[in-house]
Amino acid sequence: MIYSDVLRLVLYVTGDTTRSAEAIANLQEIQKLLNGHCEITVIDVLEFPALAEKDRVLATPTLIKLSPPPARRLIGDLSDQAMVISLLDLGGGLSMQSQSKRR
């Protein structure tokens, strides 16, 4: 991935739940692996249901990669960092050791 392309991620969560907190923490860990080269927006579907509907979010937590293309989406707590990085095509420059590091 070329870091001049701004990586934009949107995480949809439901309220102040344990599952939401885990997804946010896991995404913050992934952001550290990417050396902060991404913009993250967290949206609570209870507060902003119209946004969830617009993005066709049916389950939470849902992570959507908006840019750079191609757009991708993942559903779950994001605990498998290596899988998240791979599925979102974010692996440029990350070693497998740092990808599989768990908190």
C-alpha cells in the first residue's frame, strides 16, 4: 500500500458494549501496526441509524475500508490482526511477525 493514499476506515458498533469496545481496541492495535497511517471513524448505529442504513450495515461490529480502492467490509471483533490486514489488503511493508502479534 502506498501511504500517500489516505487509508479511510469506518467502524460501525452498537452502543457501549464489550463487543464494541473489543472491536475498537483491536482496530487501534491495527492502526499502530500501520504506524498511524489511517483515518478511523467510529459510528454508533444506535446514535446514527441512518448512516448504518445508508452503508447497508446489518450486523455490528462492521469495518468498512472506504479508500484506497477497492472498498472492503469485514464483520466481527477484528481480533485476528493478520486476517484483517490481509482481507483489507493492508499488508504492504508489514512483516508476518508483526501481523500475528496479539495483545
